[in-house]
Amino acid sequence: MRLKVRRNAGDGYGPYWEDFDIEVKKGMTVLDALFLIRHRQDDSLSFRYSCRGAVCGSCAMTINGRPRLACRTQISLLQEDDKLPPLVPISVQRGPFDPRVEVLIEPLPNMPVLKDLIVDQTEFFRKYRSLQPWLLQRYPELERENIMSKETETELDRYATCILCAACYGACPVNSENEEYLGPAALAKLYRFRIDPRDSLGGERLDQAPGPSGWLGCRFHTNCFKVCPKAIPPNLAIGKARQEMKGREGRA
Amino acid sequence: MVHIAPDDVMAHDVAIVGGGLTGLRAALLCAEKGRSVAVISKVHPLRSHSVAAQGGVNASLNNATQAGKDSWQSHAFDTVKGADYLADQEAVDILCGDAPRAVLEMEHMGAVFSRNEEGRIAQRPFGGAGFPRTCYAADHTGHTLLHTLYEQCMSHDIDFFEEHFVTALSIENGRCAGLCAFDLASGEMRGFEAGAVLLATGGYGRIYCHSTNAYINTGDGAYLALTAGAALKDMEFVQFHPTTLFGTNILISEAARGEGGVLLNAKGERFMQRYAAKAMELAPRDIVARAIWKEVQEGNAHEGGYVDLDLTHLGEERILERLPGIRQISIDFAGVDPVDEMVPVQPGQHYSMGGIDASNDCRTSIPGLLAAGEASCISVHGANRLGGNSLLETIVFGKVAGQTMVGMTKEHMVHDPARLKDLMRREADSIGHLTDVSRDRTVAELRRELKKLMFHHFGIFRDKGTMKLGQLRVHALRHELGKAGIDDIGKSYNQAVIEALELRSMLPVAEAVAISALAREESRGSHYRTDFPQRNDQDFLKHSMVTMKDGALALTYAPVRLGRYEVRERVY
Ligand SMILES: Cc1cc2nc3c(=O)[nH]c(=O)nc-3n(C[C@H](O)[C@H](O)[C@H](O)COP(=O)(O)OP(=O)(O)OC[C@H]3O[C@@H](n4cnc5c(N)ncnc54)[C@H](O)[C@@H]3O)c2cc1C
Ligand code: SF4
Ligand code: FES
């Protein structure tokens, strides 16, 4: 298999494509392959990693034109990409390639490249933090836990399980047009606090993301949901938030 | 190659190395108390190993039992027994006594725990526990705890230094006065002065191959403490988890067995019957891990060395509700769906019971230097940790460490900034030197060799001959480190440097494991000697302590602090 890696030296040299030929073993993931290259061919190849089990969110990158986790992507299964729901086109440097013999590996879009496959996530995290994504306790005086129904728990978990890998941020066409757009992950997390009965801001949470940089920016391309390794539907959260705001205006 | 910018020394009240649960819990407390805090971590805090914890966190909340039936004392007893009596009982009392408060506090901060019918935090049975006391968030408990603590930390002014690799501690007149770190993004050295330094660097699991740990768990904190003059305690106690996915060794949580999963060998026998007839699959980890390995050795396992974990009888609904992550992992990484297929599992390295020797308030023997969490050995886990007790340790002792540091502000610093600069220069030179040396061996080769060596010579079953050979080889590898260079001369994100620095940590830490294991001529908890299969309280009811002098390691012993629980035989 030939891995075509979009490289960037980080000190102004690049970007350029570099090819690495490797022998693919059964079950080998893209992350395994990158380590193989680092350890056997070129130790200057940089990429983020930690858990290798799809929970830490370090290794999101663009593989054969789709943002995804390198550790969760088996090379042999890339042949079956045509079974995945197609994405609304995004701005990746996709050259012509043959998925039977080649794997195209690029950094995530919509973020500045620092070195090879490593992107600068400062803005991604700054936008997230700007939403005060922490619980503002409604009942701090409780001695025991807050009582919560299983239904509420399930609904919260749907968004709270986000690993902040930024795959959706990279896959979102609105993010590539509008630098201010908060992005799918931050909005889904904000919605998680909106529906948390323990949070004292309640409906005011919706006012934290007004206008086109917030809820209204979304055009429901649903690339976010399609690429999310945790099957989180930010589009659904955004839709529900918009509905709720509309309802509020109606009553006012 | 590596530069030091003149203004690159910063002062904080406290410097915390590690952004996992332990580090963040300590940081939060210090920030709430108005201290200036630096959290220095080699990865973004959310990428820390803590995020991967699956099964849950123990606390005697009595949510799954009749009120008053379970108690923190009963939790403490289970912990001490599970530890094969090597735990310090006073420390265990702190851990278990504070558990309900610590877990409820996390819930108040926003953690999304699974709920029972009454809407309270759900609790499940876990190995070695007398009652169902493991609180959980499906099978992503570590994720909800770590994200919740990070959220709370974001609401304060904490200085995060992400992707900074701490390479050395600055010790002056016997006191820890700061540290220096390699900034991956810029490729420069940075200095940190602080009134107190906390090592919350996690475990050393990756000195083994077949490990469930994140790739980054290379024992850097143990190395930093050792070279600074502190002691490493009980390093021979390395937990092997019975069920890791065959192939990648990703963890298949004990929750799978807690929910009713059974283990079958290649003949379809429920072999645990022969090893722990009462507790069966929920016997403590060391016992189940040895049972599986025994089946492997006796040829009762599948080719390649694995047995089957059967969950099919739980039914789709229960698997989807309680074990969604386990199901996804099995599909993604082994291509099997536990709803209708067996999951192939084998034992793998999982947890580091040993660590930096620390007191009940997390102080090491070096003033100004603290240790907590998996990096430390206080000791609450003794010879074997119970599932659900280490997440607990992070939130309980992370807070304790924070409290200890509140009294140690930067006004307490008495030191000479020139010394820190010297240290930074020395570290920068040694990193720069990595690209100069002849490349007899690569860093990657040495790492591979070390990991294999540790698994085969200091693994689930140990004996003198095998360990002696292993120890000699590990020692030799330490000398080969000087000959292992790297090629990458780049400044930004030079991860070849990081892998070399990690190897520098791994080698002496591995040697500490080796000499402690060789000298302990008994079997206790996770440390199983085929040549000494019995526990020997007469000679070995004591902690192993390893220190370093002029590069050489020395082994001594320290007494176990016993308490109200009498030392008995451990049967399940
Ligand atoms: C797969 C898995 C599942 C688990 N499940 C459970 C469970 O269900 N219940 C339970 O109780 N326990 C569980 N454990 C154990 C538990 O997760 C850990 O013991 C615990 O999370 C350790 O937390 P910590 O904060 O001490 O360290 P970590 O979370 O490992 O954090 C270490 C931090 O130190 C930093 N660091 C390390 N070296 C350096 C350096 N040189 N310079 C700068 N920074 C550095 C890292 O970047 C990281 O931020 C599990 C462990 C594994 C492997
Ligand atoms: S929503 Fe999904 S894709 Fe987006 S950051 Fe979270 S886990 Fe990643
Ligand atoms: S390495 Fe953690 S998500 Fe891929």
C-alpha cells in the first residue's frame, strides 16, 4: 500500500506530498501505519496520538478525503468507503488517487497546519471555552446527588460523550467560510448544558450563541454527524435549539 | 538545535505536572483558593490516559443496596484484602472514607453518571467487592469525569502548558524549586519556578508490550522523582488485566463481567470454576488473569493465546444500554459484534500499583515535591488494586495534594534563578546531542526490545532464572541508550525527541521493577512467583523502596502501616 502524506515542515517549508510504501497487515490502522513509517522510514513524521482506542480525540485527520480518527480507521476497510454517506464537498487537497492501492492522508481542514498532520486547535478550544461550557449549579446545597431520570441521562449522554477531536469542525463547510462560526462540537456541548436540569442558566444558555456565528450559522449539511466517531448529532442539537428559540419568539 | 529564550522562566505558586484526573483535581482546588497554577502536560489534558477509564468509580453510596448495608469500612476492608494486606490501612481509610463525598462532588460539578430506577447514581458489582458499589457512566466513566473536571478548570484562570514535556526537576538545597520542560510546538526549553511541584504523571504501563495503557504512559514521573532523589515504592506490583482485546490489547472493562459476561476456553469450558469456584469471573483481577494465562499455557486456549468472553446471553438491549463502548471497541478493533459473537480476550498489562513513595498528604521525601494518582504509591492499592479504586484515588488524593500545596506559595521559594537556567541549558544540550550520536540502534528498536523483555521476564508468572536474565538485559539496555540517536533535526513537533526522552524514563523505571521483583521471594497480589508460590508475611510484609545514587539503583524496605484489619489469607 502506498501512503500519500501531505507534509508541512513547520518552518515555512511545504506543503508537499510524500509517498511511503508499507506492507499492510491484517487489522492495521492508519495510526499503526504512521508509527511504522516513523519508526522504520522517517522519524520526522509528526502526528498526534495518545490512547489508540478512539477515546482521547488526539488523532483526527483527513483520510481519503474524510476527517476521521487514524486509530479507528483500518486500512483494509477503506475500500468500503463508498458505503459511507457522502459528504458535502470540503476544502481538502484531494489529488487523484486509487483507493485500492493508495491512502491519502492530510491534516484536518479549517485549522492552521503546524507540522505535517498536526493542526493548531487554539481557535477550536477558544470558541468552546467562550460558551462557559461548565455546569453552573442550580442546587449547590444538595447533600446527595441530583435526582435525574434515565431518559434525561440518555439525552445528555448523547452530546456529552463528545471527545473534542475536531473532526466535525474540520468537516464543516460553514466553518471554512465563516471564521467566527463556533462549529458543531461547541454548539452540541452548549446544548448539552441547555438540557441539563442541574444547570442554573436553563434557557438562557441558548442566548450564548446568537446569530450566524452560533445556532443560525448552521446550514444542516450534516457533515458533522457523518464524520463523528462517537455518532453525536450536532445538527440535531442545533435544530432543537433553533426550534426552541423560535417557540420563544412566538410566545413573546 | 534546542534554544532557551531569555524570558522563558515563569513563576507560579504551584506547578502541576500532568493534566489527567489527578492533576486537574489538584489544579482546581489550588485555583479556587486563589493560587496561581501552572498545569504542564505532554498532551492536551483531555488526551490524558484518564479519559479511557471505562468501568467506574467506587463509593459506598448504598444506591444498589438497602440503606446502611454497605459502608466505607466495608469498602476499606475489601480494598485491604484485595491489596493482599500490603496497603497502608490509614491511607485506605482516607480513600474509602472520602469516597462518597468525592463522587457526589463530581456529580454536582456536572458528571453524567448512569442512573437507577430512583434516579440516583447507578452502582454495579465489581471484582473483589462485597457490595455493588461501583458508580459508572455506562462504560465511559473516565471520559465524563475528565471532561467535567476540565470544564470546571476552564472556569478559572489556570495556566495550561499543553504539549510540554517535563524533562527534569530543579532541586536546590534539598528542596524542589521548579522544573524545566521541552515545548513541543516551538522546540524550546521553558523553566518553571514554583512553591510546590506535583507529579501527577500517571503510570508506567508502557514499559510493557501488551498493555491497555495509552501510548504516553511511560513512567516519566517515576523517572523524574528517582533522579531527583525520591524513592520508588513497590514497583514490582504491576497489574495484568484479564480481559484485553486480542490483537490491540484495548481494555474490555471488568464491567463486561460485572454485567454477567462469562469466560470460556477453546473447549467451551467455563474454566473459572477450577480457579475461584465462588467468585467465578468476578474474582480479583490477578486471579482471573493467572487463570487465563494458565489455560493458555496448558493449551486450553485458542491459537495465538486467547480465550472467549461470552456476552451473547445478555441480549442486545442490555449490551447497548450498559456496554455500548465495549461493543463498539469489539466491532472497530476485532471485527466482532458481542451481541452475537464471542469477544477474543487475553491478559495484558493494565495498572501500575507501584510508584513514587508519598505520605498520606502526598508529600515525597523531597520538600516541595508531591506525588499523587497512579504516579504515586501512598499506598492504597498494595499488591493488587481493585477495579474502580484508582479513579477514586485520583479524585480523592488529587484534592488532598491540592490542599497540601495551598500552604506552599511562591513566597516560600528560596532559590537562585541561575541554577534553573543551568539545568535548562544542560537539558537542552542533551536533547541537542540526540542527533549527533552515531545511530547504532534506533530509539524505536530499544523501546520494542525493552517492552518485550518486561512482558516475558517480569510478566504474569515470574521465577528467579527468567528474571535474573531479564534484569541483566535491562541493565545493559540502559547503557545502550547513549548510542541510540535520532534523525529528525526539526524544531517544531519533533516527536522523535519525545520518544527518546520517554525511553530515557522507561529504562531506569523498568530496572526498578526488575530488582524489586527479583528480591521479593514470595507471591503476593499481582506478583506471582512460580518458585515461591506462597505469601510470606514473616519476611515480606513490607514495601520495596528503590532509590538512585550516581546512576545506580539500590533496594531497601519500609514497614507496612497496618491497622484494624488483621492480616489473613486471601481467598475468594
Ligand atoms: C483502559 C483503562 C481503563 C481503566 N478503567 C478504570 C476504571 O474503570 N476504574 C478505575 O478506577 N480505574 C480505571 N483505570 C485506571 C485509571 O484510569 C488511572 O489509574 C487514572 O486515570 C490515572 O489518572 P492520573 O491522573 O493519575 O494519570 P493520567 O490520567 O495517566 O495522567 C497523566 C498526565 O501526566 C502527563 N505527563 C506524563 N508524563 C509527563 C511529562 N514527562 N511531562 C509532562 N506531562 C506528563 C500526561 O500528559 C497526563 O496529562 C483504567 C485504566 C486503563 C488503562
Ligand atoms: S461532535 Fe464528534 S466529531 Fe465533533 S468533536 Fe465531538 S466527537 Fe469529534
Ligand atoms: S489516539 Fe486517541 S482517539 Fe485516536
